[in-house]
Amino acid sequence: MQTASVTIDPAFRVGPADRRLFGSFVEHMGRCVYGGIFEPGHPAADDRGLRTDVLDLTRELGVSMVRYPGGNFVSGYRWEDGVGPAGDRPRRLDLAWKTIETNAFGLDEFMVWARAAEVEPMMAVNLGTRGVQEACDLLEYANHPGGTQLSDLRRKHGAEEPYGVRLWCLGNELDGPWQVGHKTADEYGRLAAETARAMKMIDPSVSLVACGSSNSGMPTFGDWEARVLEHTYEHVDYISLHNYYDPSDGDVDSILASGVDMDAFIDSVVATADHVAAKLRQRRKLKLSFDEWNVWYQSRLQADLDRRGWVEAPALIEDDFTAVDAVVVGDLLITLLRHADRVGVACQAQLANVIAPIRTHTGGPAWRQSIFHPFALTARYARGTVLRTEPIGPEYDTARYGSVPALDTVAVYDEEAGELAVFAVNRGAGDLALDLDLRSLPAAAGVQHVTLAAATDPGAVNSADAPDRVIPRELDRPAVDGGRCQIRLPARSWNLLRFANRR
């Protein structure tokens, strides 16, 4: 068995584990909304049409914040279509996903759902086919107390108090040629700056996210961020990142190393943002919003779009996630936490049915996918301050990323509670012996070791008939002796190691 070591010291601080790192995403795409979170007439639906079984799972997942209503969808969306009496709302063509949007669910319903789910709303404005005025109108409707046409319209629609949305995306993926209203970096940057300036005149308390690249493989990546930030740096609070990791080629060694790519992506955007800050003599460090990330079998998307005409809420990219995919998701969360000093927002895309941790059958049950579990446990126990870890151990070769570490780790320490959570992924094909040095925490005692391992049955998935095929299991409690702890990490596994001060 190969060996590795990690030293944990509460003095090696990265930053607070912001609750906004555990965000999710609800887009009008496929069955995420219709048949996912919203299904009037379902046995579990409340009187507002919200599926309470999905609400229960959302709270269990530990989601802190949800981005809405897109995604690609928002670049052609008229927010006014989704407010007011449902019977008066227009049916529209959605060009993003080639569907018919009924507008039965809109802003007001989403805000009701967000309160029920106990999540913070993150709204996106349409800067694809619309502009400054429409963004200001939406903000006035959502956040202004009353006494104006749009704020009083919200009150007429039943929301007496303002929604108080604090976090706003200035469009979505406008660097992408597939995007309705696709723009050059300078076109978008100027529009985003104008929109940001006007929105903060209405509500200075809002935080704004400028669009970064749609993914790190875009031909304009790097240059897009630099040009956009030269226009927007003084007006925005975040720059966005999006990336998905595709296991379709069956290269397990490479997909398990996806965190290496996410790590490099974040470092590159930080470097670009800091370069622009230096150029503009800005002392403020810009934060990052990684507001779309997940595993996604992307090669299946085009076939889903091509096989049908204009219909309502078709099943779209409802991927069945494997045990390997769950380990990858756990590792991506480790990467996000490791950058807690600069990444302040993150949204796993999406919440229900569409590449999602929660799956449903229309009229039937809801269940947890494999990727549900590492997200839920990380959200539950990553509380306090993120600590820097420097694992020492073996490497292995991958086709995509070259030689990569077999072990990836991060630690989160809650000093007030005296609790430490260590998250560790063994990407390797064999078990790994981990030596944890906890001598800087002399009172620490082992509480729990939870693992989700993929080596035995890597292609296993959960389903409505077998919802617990892929679940975490408990191993022996970690034993601390003289400030050292010896732990076996199963092959290709995600692990949570918990310690607490002896009382």
C-alpha cells in the first residue's frame, strides 16, 4: 500500500468557509422547474404547486443559495412574463433550449420557493436581448419597498415586502456563440458596466457578478476576462467562472483528476483579475463566483435537442451519476474550499433532474443521486476556517492532465466548537495509507470516518427503484495517538474525517 502524509495546523489559514460556496442552480431547462421543483397536482405538492419532497431534499442537501432563472435561458427571457396572474401569462419560444416556456412559474413563485427551501436567491438579468432599463426594472420590482409603479405591482401581486435580493448576475455566458445576444468582450463589458452603475443607484447594497468565460477552453479565455474587467472592475464584486467535467470517454483516471483543472482555472482567473487591478490602480481584491460547475456527460446534449420539436419541459440531460462521479464532485468541492480566500460564491448546476443531485419522476418519487452525498456532507461539516494543507504522497499519470497527485485534501476548523473536518480524496486505483499530523491540535480526538468509494463498482448509480445503491458508509473511528493519526483511504474514494476536542 502506498503512503501519504498531511500536516494540519490551525495557523495555516486560507479564509472563512463562506456558506455561499454551497449554492445550486435552478434554470428553466428540461424538467428542473416543471416536474422538478414545481409540479401542481403531484401527491407531494403543496397548495402552491411546490413539490415538498424536493423541498425536503433541498434542505437536506444543505444548499445555501440558488441562482435563477438561468443560464442560457436568461439571455432571451422577459421577466415580466413570469409575474402576475398565471392565467394571463404568455407562452413563449425559448431559443436557448428549443422549448415552449409556459411562464406558469416565474419570479414570484421562485421567491416563495426560496423561502420554503431556506435558501438565498441569486438572480440573473438578461443582457443578451435586453439591457440597462430592463435590469433596473427587475431590481425595482424585486427590491424597492413601494410607492413606485413596479414596486407597487409586486405588492399587488401579493408580495407586500420587498424580496431583498442581494446577489445579481449581469447576464450569462455572453462570450459563447451559442448564446442569444452573444457579444464581444468590449460590447459586453461596456453594457455590464452601465447596468452595474444604474443598478447600484437603485440599491447600493447589491453585489454584482460580471460574466467571465463560459469555460477555460474558450478561445477568448483570459483575454475576455481582462477586457471585461477593464470596463467593470470598479462596479462589480465578482467575476464568474463556469466549467463542467465530461466522463463520456470512460477515462476514469483523468476524470478523477478534474480538480487539478479546476484549480488551474481558478488560479488563472485570479491572476488576470489581479493584473487588471494593478493596471487600474485598484487595491480591492476581486472575488470569484464559480456559479456553474458539475460533472456532465455533455456529448449527449445535442442528441437530446435534435430528436424533438418545440415542446414543454422535455427531459433534457437527465444524467445518471455514478460512484466515480460522486468522488469527482467531492474533489471539486475540496478545490473550491481550498480557494476560499478568493472564491466567494459557487453554484452546482443544476438542482433537480438536469445534471442534478436530485432526480424525480413526474407524478412519482424523488431520490438522491450519488453526487448528492458528498455535497450534503461537505455543506454540513465545512464550517469555520479553511486551513491550507500540503499533502505529500504518490502521483499517477493521466491522459488529460499529465502526472497528478493521488491525494487531494482540505481541512476546515471551527475553533469555537473545537471541531475539525478533513476532506480527502484518494484518486488512485489502490488503497492509500494516510498519516495525519495533528500535533498542533493536541486535544483532538477522532469522531468519524465516512467514505464513498468507487473502486468496487465504479459504474453504480442510484435510481427510483434502487435509491441507496451508492451511499456513504462509516469506517472505523480515527484513532489519534501522540498527535498522529493513521487512516486507510479506500481506492478511488471521497472521505470525511471528523475530529473534536476532548471535553
